[in-house]
Amino acid sequence: MRTFVAVAATLVLAGAVLAQSNQYGDPNFNRQSDWRSGMPRVLRVVAGNVNYQFDGTAAEIPFTLDGGPAEVYLAVYSLDANPQYGGAKFGRGGKGGAMLRRAGLDTMIAVTAGQTFSQGANVILWDGKDYNGNRVPKGNYRFYLFALDNISNPTLVGPGAHTGYWSAFAIDHKQNPPVIWAPQFVNGNWVVQRARMGVDYLANPGAWESLDVRWVNDLFGAPVEFRDITFFVIDPDNPNVGYLGKTAWNNDALPQGLWRVIYDPVNKTLLPDESWSASQNGFVPMDRRVVGGAVKPSANHPWVPDDGMIYVANMDRVPPMIPKVIVVDRATGEIVKFIDLTDIYFHDYDGTGQNVDTSGPYGIDVDERGVYTTGFWIQPDAFPGHFTLDGDVIWVNQNGDGILDRYFGEEATARGLDPNKDQMVNTHVKTGKYNIAFLSGFNLPTYGSVVGPDGHGLFSISLPKMPVGLGTDMVWISNDSPIDGIYVGASNGLDLVHYPFDVARAVIGTNVSTAVTEVEGAPVPARYALGNCYPNPFNAATTISFSIPASGAPRPVTLSVFNAAGQLVSTLLVAKELAAGEYRATWDGTDDNGQAVASGVYLYRLHVGQEFSQTKQMTLLK
């Protein structure tokens, strides 16, 4: 692992003080008039490549919004790790030196403030300057467009998790309709609420299953505590199996670890899986195992990806504190390895060499690109990080970019900050498209922050039409599915609310042709249609046909190519208003950067406003 300079700080405020400061929300909030209920509304932002090289002055970037109005942010990045912007070596970079990242990452150059746009075709302007106000050289650049509909009424979709900064909900989007699981502390006992998305919960409040899990404490003969359960996560292979994170924050003598639980849909119960081979009555006690070093009493948050493992963010409670992620075999419950994160989570707070407070990762997400973590909200060094499964740093976001910055003691005072109020706090993390990370947080008047693929903070999320209270956990779903968006636990800890959110990526300065030819003399089509491409399979190129009927004003038409994993490969046509007619487009087997793609199966999709969307398959053989 790489080692870098630790940040020393002194924790000068109590967690209770921090947690209760700067509550926010609308004091005039009205649940019935400010929310809707049912299935979420989905927002799509589509951006096309700007097919000319950036000339060093400014760039107009066309895009379209489908599904509603939105607040839109533009973030401009280097292309192919342009060394001029520090993307070619490991080290610090970005505004205030906040990025600490490895070589080979495109680097953030500029980000615009949020601007409100209406549904339909739009243009956003980049003034051609970087985050320091310097003119950017001519060349090719990558950009991202983030669209958040915080203008329309959000959607109440079900129950949220109790004290969201501490525990978190889960959404099983593989089910139809999707299923929400939310641990809640009700009348002195823990329950897990199970809800189907799509029910009108405004008209039917509490219309979900309430599964009693008081056995979490009964099996240990211990009193129930409101911090006993941290997370509920779904097994990706079985919708009736889940995992509960178990801690004992106020009693280090109690076991802490993971429950594997089974849902019985007939008897409406949730019970520990006693058949989990390495467990004790369905429980794996993290603080009772030894694998290359003792695991001590800790706070644990798990995440379950598709690789057969469970990754547990482990924050030690007893010195010596070793920041780590514990990897558990999902089939057996055996601990198979530790990922040491000492280089990310500094725990020498006062520079004396002594561990004086809790330390380690708290929130966690895992995908094929590695592990993302955050620290706990009372930690001065609770910076988010992204690293490989071997513990090598990809990026860490630290102070300087104005996002998630944390200043304490004399440093806070010198900056004119109130250390009891002016600290951005993050507890949970979720990633989605393009290595973008979503950090939930509270304390400042924001519900969370967006961090780019190089670790640079981009912007914070403000959500109106929410009740007054502390910010809570957020989850971002970005699977090009009917429920995409961000899900936010309301401050009452009882409601889960959806806000439409989407991100698009494209480039400035490509050689990709977006020419589309209308078939002359063809009759006006009666309906929208996406034809079969020809030839298919193909070698050098293939032709895609589609039809646009006469249906009033011209509609914005987008034609895109994706790989088998659903990742955007090439945009052949973006938000182009076409009159009724038959059209042909040719794809030459190159991506948006003009590079030839590999042989394999690809998808091509025609999208026309809210009227029509269809996807078909083609095969490239070389």
C-alpha cells in the first residue's frame, strides 16, 4: 500500500453537540401537498458529443431532459488522464489539493453551479475556465451532466430507516415491484419493515409488513438499544435472505457482527439462519474471530456485492485501532481476509502516537472497481476513499474542494467557522455510473454530496419539500431502470422519499459522425419503430433504420449504442428534432472517443421524448 502524509487534528466537540446542530428542512412542510406517492418518476438526461475541438474560449453543450425539469450541473474533466491536469501520476491535485489519487484517472478541471432547466432540449455553457479561473487550453475534454429534479414533488415510496445516519435501508430493485427493507426502532423494540414499492402510502400510511426482530438482543440476554442494528442488506441471489449489521455501541462486552436472516413470506417472520455453517445461531461475531490479528469490539456496516463475499466496514472501539474492511465468505460466514486501510483512516488525532478516539471506515459500497468507504461522523478524518480489493489507494477526498471539508479547533477558528456547526459530515456512500460516488451527510444544510471519478468533490445536494430535522441516509440507483434516482430517508426516520436524478457522460472534440440520413420518397410512418440493423452480425459497419410518425411538433430523438453491460459506447444522435419520416444511421464500430471497440454483442436504443423507447441487439465480429 502507498503511504501518504497523515492529517493531525484534535477532536474538540462532542458527538451529541455536532449531531444536533444545523437542522434543516421546510418549517412549512406539508406531507399531503408537498409529496406524491406510488412508483417513482424517472428523469433522463441525454448529452451528445460536441463534435469540434474545444478552441480555448467557451463551449455550448446541448442536452435534453426527459421526465421533468431539473437542476443541472456540468463537470469538465481531462480526457485520457491529461498530464497537464495532474492525471498521470499519484499525488495531490484539484482545488485546494483535495484530490489524492493514483495515476491514470481523468482529472476534474471545472464544475458549474447548478442551473434550472425545463424539460426538453437545452444548452449549458462552459466558459472555458478551470476551477481557479484560468483559461483552459485548446483540446479534447470529457464532461458529465448531473440532473436532479428537486423542483417537482418528490415521491413517498415506503418506510425509511431509524436514525438514518446510524442505520440504513435497502432496496431490492431486482424484484417487480421492488421491495424496500428498513430497520426501525419502534416502541423500544427493533423491527424490520418490508414494503412493496408502488403503493400509495399517503392514502395508506403504514401499509407494509412489520417483522419483529427483538431476538437480536434476546439471544444475548441484553437490553435493547436503539443503536443495535446498523444496516439491512439483501442477498443478491435470494430475495428472502438478508444480513443485519449488529453493534453494541454502549456495551463493548456484547458480541458485534452479522446476522444472516431468512424471510418467511407465509408466516411473515424474519428469523436467523441457523444453517449458516460458520455462524452461531445465524450470527458471525466479528469481535470474536482472529485472522492475522484480533478483531476487537467495533461498529460494523456490511455490503453484499455479486462476488460471493460480504464486505464489512469495521470501526474499532478499543485500542489499538486498526482501520480495515473485513471480508466474509457469504456461503459459509467464514472471515477470509482483512483489507488494511491504515493509509486512509488516520487515527493519531493529536500527533502523540496515541489513539484517542474511534477510527476506521463506517459506510461502505463495493463493486467490480473496488471498495468505497466513509468515516464516522464524529471523526475528524472521516474522509471518503476509494481503493482496490488489495487496499491500494485509488483516491481520497480531503480538505480543499469545499465538499466534505472538515476543520476543527484553531484551524476552524482561523477560517471563521463554528466547529459545532460548520462541519460537513458524511456517514454512508453509494456509487453508480462512471465511478461517481454519492455521499450522504448531515449537519450542513445539504442531504449529501457528489464526488467525481477522480475523488474531487463536485457539488452538494439540497432537497426542498422535506420536514425539518437532521439529514439521513441516501441511496443512488443508476441501472437505467424504471426506479432510478436518489432515495432519502426523511428526518422522522419513518419515510423513504425518491427524487429523480440522472447523469450523462460525453466528450468535447470527437471525430464521431452523428449524420443521419432521411430516406427520400418513403411514405410517412404511422408509428414509431426501430428496425433491425443490417448486416447483423457485421464487421466494419452496420446500418440502423428507424421511423418517426407525424405526431405534432418534432420530437427530440436520441440514438445510442451500449455494450452488453449497459455502458454507453457511442451516441449516434442526441436530442435531434426530426420531422416525420424514415431514417438511416450507420455505426462504424467505434466509441465516443473514436476508438475501435472489441468484438461482441452490443445494444442500440432509440429514445424519443416520452413517446417511445426501444432497444435491439447486434453483434460485431472482427
